[in-house]
Amino acid sequence: MKVYIKTYGCQMNERDSNALAATLIQRGYEMTSEEKEADILLFNTCSVREQAELKAVGKVGILKKLKKVRPHILIGMLGCMAQRKGAELLKELPHLDFVIGTDQLAKLPDIIEKELLKREQVSFTETNKDLPQSLTEHLETNSISDFIAIMRGCDMFCSYCIVPYVRGREKSREIQEIADETKKLADKGVKEIMLLGQNVSAFGLSQNTKVRPVESPFADLLREINKINGIERIRFISPHPFFFNDKLINAICECEKVCNNIHLPLQSGSDRILKLMNRRYDSTMYMDIVNKLKALVPDITFSTDVIVAFPGETQEDFNCTRNVMNEVGFDNAYIFKYSPREGTPAAKFEDQIPQKIKEERNHILLDDLKERTTKHNKLCEGRIFKILVEGPSVRNPDRWSGRTTNNRTTVFNPAATLKVGDIVDVYIERSTSMTLFGRVV
């Protein structure tokens, strides 16, 4: 039987879909990229923003017509929205066969087999107190990069965020288990790994940490993976500044395989708004982390997440965010207009910001970002960077592409002996706001 998986949302969802596909293949199923060919259609959903939920519900709603023509097909919704809405989705979409929450994903193959026999609408959204069965399988690909989920859930309960309610409390895997998974990927030719978690910097720490910790099991994990032969680059997403202590900063500095591009969510540069968000840090603590990393790690760059027009955000608050963003000099930023999520404290806050102001502030930060990245990339011209070769450029197959260790996309003329996974020196000849262009030297 053929299975189609559509993924919405973050890298964690992408990793879950990859692992589920690999597991289903082991059970004898065949994956397809064409939904019209599929006997089983799965939609791995996101709840972080309302638009992501609407897209998933809209897509599955359209499939009602397909199910009338092909009544044998199974349709399932997985992940965060499935966890949040559960059986409510089955009522809203009568042609939907099952929903599976975040803690039950590893049971998907068994659930499919039972559903093929029973054909009854069912919801599997129970939560586990302990770490759910790890999804450690990986699809066989020729990719030199892969994801590893090191933990699930979040204990921070930021006032705007639905994640703790749909992904549950923080549950970390064992360092040795993660190292073993990394070694297996390295043996298959993977050169770069991305460590995933809703709050990776809190990896391995006890729940309900009220005081900023001095220990960092995540730093210990980075040092362990840094030893693994074959892995050339280590990235991670997303950390929380509250847990970004000196031990972690020193590990980033001392582990040569940890890339010198750090994603460090800011959310707001206003201390007043950060307090309303329940972020547990202020702009001074945030800049202290940034300045320490800049002092210790050559050529380090930063990316971030920012929410504009959080309830009650004044022009002064917005200016604080803009100033911090310019002071850090982010090379990339995921800038989101605040979207109320039912069930979170911020959805009930007064002083919700009009859509027009949301749009205006969003565009200002995007314009600032484009101006900064154009300047930063211009400074790269005339320099040589080590590039991890990813393969032919999507836009021009006669040229190849890869990334610098600080995550700048680079397009270049390949040498005759070049192959995917090589690390080569590239001289940068020109640039745009998004891309560096050069030649192998």
C-alpha cells in the first residue's frame, strides 16, 4: 500500500515525518509524493499559528470528494493540532479516519493496521508522563545533512505559546542514545546534523527550573557529538536564552564542529513585553549572551525569532525590539505578527494590536533585515570561506551550492572532482542580500 505524508510547521515535525516514513517502509508500505496515488494519506500538523491549522483543516476538508471516489483510502491527522483538538477533528471532518497526538506517533504503524481492519473513527491523544518511544529511524537518502530530535516538549509556558499544551512537558533522551544515532548517520555519509528540540538548551535539566542553571547537559552533549568521526558540522535549534549559560557558551567556542551561526530567539527587545511574555530574561541578559559569543567565536552570526505587535506593545516597545535587532546584527530573522492561540494566557490579554499596525511593524523589521544582510554579505566579497557542498544549485544546475559554517548560502562553479559532502574553499566574487557567489580555489 502507498502512503503520502504532508508536513506542516517546524523542523521537529519534518523529523517526525521522516522517521514515520522510514518506519512504515520497514513495515512493507511504499511512500509516494503523489496524494492521488496513495492508499493512506497522513497530515502532520502544526498549532503554533492559526494559519497553519487552517491550512491543514482546509486541505483535509477537500479530500472529502476524493474519499467518495476512493472509499478505501485512510486519512489521518498527526501531531500538534491532532493533540490539541483530538476527537473534535473527527466531528469537524467526518471523512477523517483517525487522529494521533504527539506522544502516540510511534504507534502509527500499529494504528494503521488496526484501522484497515476496523474502519472506525478513532482518536489517539493520550499523553505520556515519561519520554515517548523515540522516533529514531531515518529515510535512506543521499543527503549529507539530517535531523536528530534530542528532546520533546517545553516547560517554559511563554504566555503566547501553545507548544507546552500540545507537545507536553520537557522529556530528554540519553546522551549515549543520541550519540549512537549520530554515529549511524555518520556511517551512512551524513556530514552535518541539526539537533532539534522545543528548548534544546534545557536538555537534560530537571523540570520547573526557576533559577538560571550553571550546569548544561546540552553542552555535554555537544562535546560528545563533537568527538564523532565523519560528522563535520553541528547545528541546533531552538535554544532558550534563560539556559544559555557560560558552560554552554564555552562548549560552542571549544567544539570546532559546532557551527558559528547561533539561532537565539529574542521575541521582543522590550523588557516590559518580555515580562508579559513570561520569557524569564531581559534585554540585558540577552545582550550579555550575544556579546560573550561575539568575543569568543570568530565570524559568529545570529538568527532569531521575533513577535511583533504582542498585546499592549507600544511604539516605544517596538523601537526597543528594533534597536536590539540592529545592535545584534541578525543575519536572519523569523518575524511573526502576533497571532492569538486559544488556550494561552496572551489570547485573553487586553490591548490586542490592530492588523494595520501589525503589518507596518512587520514590514519595518523585514526592511531592516534586508538592509543588514545586504551589507553583511557585501563584506564577504574578496574573502575565502569553507563551503560544505550540497549539490547542484536549484536555480542553475550548471553551478553548485553549499553553505558557510555561519549558514550563508553560496553558489559557485564546481571543480571537476567535486562531490556532494566535500568541504571546499570558495573565493567570494559578488553577493546579494540572500546569496554569496564565488569560485572554488
